[in-house]
Amino acid sequence: MDWLNAIVQGILLGGLYALFAAGLSLIFGVMRLVNVAHGDFIVLAAFLALVVTQSTGLHPFMTFIFVIPLMAGLGYALQRGLLNQTLGHAILPPLLVTFGLSVILQNGLLEIFSADNQKMDAGPIETMSLTVAEGLNIGVMPLAVFVIAIGVITSLQWMFYGTALGRAFRATSDNQQIAQLMGLNNRHIFGLAMALALVVVAIAGIFLGMRTSFDPSVGPGRLIFGFEAVIIGGLGNLWGTLIGGILLGVSQNIGAQINPGWQLLAGHLTFLVVLAVRPRGLFPKVDG
Amino acid sequence: MPEPVLLQTHDLVARYGDFQALFGIDFSVSAGEVVAVIGANGAGKSTLMKAIIGLLPSPAGSVLYHAKPIGDLAAHEITHLGMTLVPEGRQLFPSLSVEENLVIGGQMNRPGPWSVAAVYDLFPVLKQRRHQPSTSLSGGQQQMVAIGRALMSNPDLILFDEVSLGLAPIIINDIYAALPRIIEQGMSAVIVEQDISRALAVSDRAYCLQEGRISLEGPSGCLTRAAVNHAYFGV
Amino acid sequence: MTEATTYRVIQSTPSSQMAALAALALLVILVAAPWWAGRGDMRLLSEIFLYLSLAVLWNLLAGYAGLVSVGQQAFVGFGGYGLFALAMFLGLHPLLAVPLVGVAAALIAIPIAFLIFRLSGAYFAIGTWVIAEVFRLSFAQVSSLGGGSGTSLPIAIVKSMAGSRALRDSISYWAALAMIVLVLAVVYLWLRSRHGISLTAIRDNELAARSLGIDVWWTKFWVYLVAAALTASVGALLFLQKLRISPDAAFNVNDWTAYVIFIVVIGGIGTMEGPLIGTLVFFLLRGFFADLGTVYLMVLGAVAIVVILKAPRGIWGYIHDRYGLTLFPVSRRVVKFDSSHKNENPS
């Protein structure tokens, strides 16, 4: 039963990792940009949510009213003001600029909030659980995160394939020059894509802050989990990303079941094995 | 000519880095006119189209559209003013279906006669394939989508860059057969074409480019074969 | 040789010949440091040498081979732990362990390269980070090396290096100096060689290099291996100076990668001189602002962003474009060479 428990909890943890990964996947899909500061933005969102609950007394769930618009605005401004200048054929500028951003964010948060562990108190929901079978309990909170992750991915999928904005994203991603002939302003489109990515980041950050404790240094770790979920699932495939997240979560929990020190290591090893066996991921997007 | 001038370039130059591709082009299109641009490979025909539509930067005053300087505008701003380009090599969006390629062409919502239904009316074969990925079509059908996509923006001026390139003669005939129906709505057109006789047959006026300069200009009916050959090859 | 005008391909320039002479003089002065410098100065110089080595190696990877790694701390930490393990378990002399961990790192880099070369661009970068995390988590599991909290190098081993503390300081200083000379020599000679031209071609345009028949994959593979070996040796010396190691210190992304990236970017990526300038700027700034801690890092990050956007070739690129100076002539120039120019030295 311990093993079954570990697997079920791992699946639910995978939902959180899919949330980390979805924003990363979105901006790579639209503008081929890999945001090295992605994890630090998740942590920034968690701290924003923390500040909002502390200053307004709102339940952590409700902080999204403030955190989502703030992060979306930040994303748009960042893309138009800074990141658009790095896009082109060279790989170094976007990589190094977002790496610089990552260092600035981490140390900025450290300066403001210190290195102390933080956690948002979500109240009684934290300890509530559903008993599925003898010895197998499912926490309401992890389940909620998992359901939200599925909701986020469903919405992104619908946005991409069912709306004018998604069509504009795909067209711009296909061919920037020709997209301009359709009257699309690339810089604005990319701004919107980053805004949307940071909306997902905001959701991920709020739930990170409720599910686990966090501090300014945990961003790179979240980036790596998200990145591993993206690669395991297959680049450009949002549902694959969810499967990638689940596989990562299950591996980590099985690793921890064997030896507590092996939790993260087991996740990384699963990633490396997938990379060795299926370098394009388990469910690569079929082009054309 | 009584018709007002729609597009005018004045001493237009274009460069790719250190390489200068256009040298002081003076080019104009009047309302309702069909203008052909001919010239050998590398003469600068496509470059001229890119410079006009804003894909290559130029000084504001070197391109006038509806008497407004547009040289320094970006392509997405120029298309909003009612000009568009059917790019060389079709360049459909591979991740969009046939119909999505058309719909995105019309996303500026400029009023006019063209709609998805009107394009299907013009090219009926596209209607059966509307939900297929655009990459699954034949070259000729892709060209129809590219033309339809451009029409969807209901432009006053449409630039066709080498629409017959790489297509079978019979397909080219089909595509040119649609041209009168496009023009009859009052649209002006610039046609870049390698096939000299076809270009002269469909146009009111023609320009010949040679090494980035205009080597010949005149009403299509009055250009003699000898003059064109001289302007084309410089011999 | 005929009297007619001919063309010669040369690599050296008058400024580079001056630089070579100056470098030789500088080397003599630096070797003699134990006789003129204090203990603190020697420690600082060693740190500069080792940081410069890391910067030169990262520049070789990212600036020339297009392998933007943010996981070189994997090899720094591997080198440090390797030295501790060889000294503690096999009783090897620590200095003998330095080249051995280099070889070991090269061997372990082979399977790693086969794996992460499947990722490109930024995904390669994050892949290297995963590798570094795997290293950190794995070494944290080795209880004989102190597990997660780390271990110190036993006093007996430290004392076995040399009888007196002064001599030990000198030895570890000379080792760091030898390291930077080795790294500079390897990278410089490599870039000057035929393989160097391939590398420069890959840096300038990977697609074009491929079409010229340059085997891009294997060229990158060798760069990765050599960089891994030398980085591990540098790591061994870094922790031989610290005498204490822990997973968090050994595989620290800020210390061994972020700083190094900022050094290279600010100095001038893809140039031999860039890391040198960057390291000097880095240590100067650190001297002034180190007390500011986190703010110092934020400033470095911001400066790096501005440099990338406004002067992508860094301080050295700016100087080079403006004054045409070259200290390490790795590029070739075609010059007119006739009888009247016989005194020009086309070495």
C-alpha cells in the first residue's frame, strides 16, 4: 500500500510540475524563447501572493485577483521592454539575458524577504483528505492542484487551437515576416504570449506557496522540474507536458520511498533515461 | 491618365547589409491599374516588393501610398492601410489549416467584397479541403490559398510576387484566369512575373528592372520585343 | 622568392608581439611572487588565476563552440571531490590528484556529451544544469565524504604536501599559476591551429561550417571533453585551497557558473582577451562592492544584461573595434608582402 500511495501522490505532484512546465512550453512554442528565469518568476508570484494574504487577509486562493494581473502586466512589459530585443537567430542573447534576470530576481527576493522559509496558510483544506481505500488517502489540496493543472492545460489548448489569439500565436511562430503581412505586430503578439505565460506562472506560484514551503533560492529547481516535464512529454505538446510532469512526480516519490535522499535524483535519472531512449520526448509534436 | 496615383516610390533604395539591391527606383501605380514588373533573376523585383510593403526599411518619404509617406512604417502597419503582398514561394502557415490561413488574412476586418465564402467561390477546390493542413495541398492549390489569404484583407493594392514560380503551365492558366475577377472589384495590382509575354498580356503598364535599376517603362501594349530584350538582358 | 608582390597570411601583429614579451616578463614576476608578495596577496592571485581559467574554458565552450553550459559547476565540484577522495582513500599526493581528476572528468564527460548533445541551444544549457544537480545529489549520498554536510581535508594530508606553511602556500600558488598558464596555452594553441579555424567557423555560422565539411558534432565533443578535464583540475585546486568541501559549495551555480558567465560576457565573449578583461573587472568590482552581497550580484546581472544588449562583444570587443588592438592573435590576416617588407616578421 505504501507503494500505491507513493504512486498516487506522485501523480498528483505531477500536476504541480505540469503547471511549472506549461508556461515554459507556451513561450517556447510561440517565440522559441527559453526563459531561464522561469522558476524565479514562479517564486516571485508565490512571494506576491504571500504579501497579498498578509496585507489584505485574503485566503491564498483568492490572491489570484491581484497576482494574476500583476504578473501578466510584468510579462508584457518585460517582453516589450527587454526580451524582444534579444530575439533573433543567435542563441546567446536570450539565454544570457534571462540568466541575468534570474540572478537579479533571486537576489532581489533575498534582499527583501531574507532566506527564511515561507509558506502560505491555506487553512483546514491543507489537512483534508479523501479516503479512497484502506490506507490510501488523497489530500484535497494536491487533488485541487491537479485538477487546476488539467484546467489550465485544457484552456491553453483551447486558446491555441480555438481562438483568434491562438491563431495569431501559431502564425507568428510559423513565420514572423509573413505574419506581419496579416497585420500582426510580432512585438505585441510576443508581449501577449509572455503575459499569458506569466498568468500560468502566477497560478503555479500561488499553489507552490500553498503546497510547499519556499524561499528565494528555490526558483532554479522549479525551472528544472518544468524543463524536465517539457522534455519528457515532448516539445510543443501540452498534454505531453502533463504526462511528463506526472512521470517526474511518480519517479521522485518512488525514489523517496526507496531512500529519502534519492527523491530528486530519481526524477533527474528518469529524465536522463527518457533523453537517452527517446530524445524527442515520449509524445513529440508531429509537424505538418 | 485621369486616375489618381495610388502608390508612388521616389528614389527608393534598398540594401541587405553592405549589398545594395535597389538604386533610386521611381515607380508608381494608379488606382485601378495593373502594373507588371519584369526582369531577370536577381534584378531586384522581389526586393522592390519587400521595400514597398515594409519588410525592408526605407526613409519615410521614399514610398507614398494614398499620398501619405509610409516608407518608415512596419509591414503590419502598412497592411492596415490596405496594401498586401502575395509572397514569393506562397509561404502559407504550416500549423494553420486551409481555412485558418484564409481567416487570419482577414483578421484586420477591413470592409470589402472578399470573405471566406467569396474566396471559395473564386477557387472552389479549396472548399473541399478547408479543414486540411495547408501543407497537404498541391503547389497550385497552395498558391490559391496564398492569393485568397491576401484578398481576405480587402486591400486597395495587391502585390503578386512570382505567383507562377514552380507551377505547371495548366495550373498557371487557372490562376491567371482568376485575375480579372479580382481586378473587376476595383483593386489595383502589381504583378512580378518572369514570363514576359504573360506579364505584358495581363497588365496595363510594365516596368523592367535590371541590376536594381529601372531599365524600361511604358504601356504594356507599346513595348516592342526588341526593347524588352534589351532592357531585360542589357544587350 | 621573386621580387613581385606576394601575399602572406600572418597571425601576429606588432601589438601582439609586444604583448607576448610583456606576458613573458609578467610570468617571471608572478613566478617570483612568494619572494615579494604576502600570504593574502598570493591567495588573491591564486583565486584570480583559477577564476580566469574557468572563464577562459567557459568562453571556449560558449563563445567558440556554441555550447552554452550553465552546468560547469558539475566538473568544478567533481574535481574538488575527486581530489579529496584520491587523497583520503588512496593516499595520493594532492598535486598528483589534480591531473588524475582531469582525466577522470574527461572520461565521465563522454557519456554525458552523448546524452546532452541531443538538446540544443537553451535546452542544452538547462540539460547541463540537470547534470550538475545529479552530481550534487549523488555526492551528497556518499557518506564517507561527509554526505550532505561535506568534509575537511585531514591535516595529515595537508601537511604531507610540504613541511612548512609558507612552502605549502607557495606550492598551491604555483599550482594555480601553472594551471592558468596551461589553460591559456591549450586554448590559445588550439584556436591558432587548423582545428581552431573550424571552431571559429562554427562560432560565426554553424550551418555554413557544416556545409564546408567541418564535423561540427565531433569538434564540439572534443571541446566539451577538454573543457571538462581542465575545469575539473581547476576545481581540484580551488578546493585544495579551501581545504573543505560540501555538495552545496562544490556544485554552486552562482560561484562557478554565474560569476564566470558574467566575467566572460562583460569582458567580451568569443575573444581570447575578453575573459582576461572580465576577470580584472570582476575582481576590481568585488574589491569595492563585495560588502553589498546580494546587491553586488544584482548589479552584476544588470550590467551583463546591458552589455549583451548594447555591446554584445563586451568591453574587449569595443576596444578591439575602436583601436584594432589584438593581444592573442588567433585570427589570420592577409597582408601584402613584397621585397620592401622583408623586415616584417611573418612568423
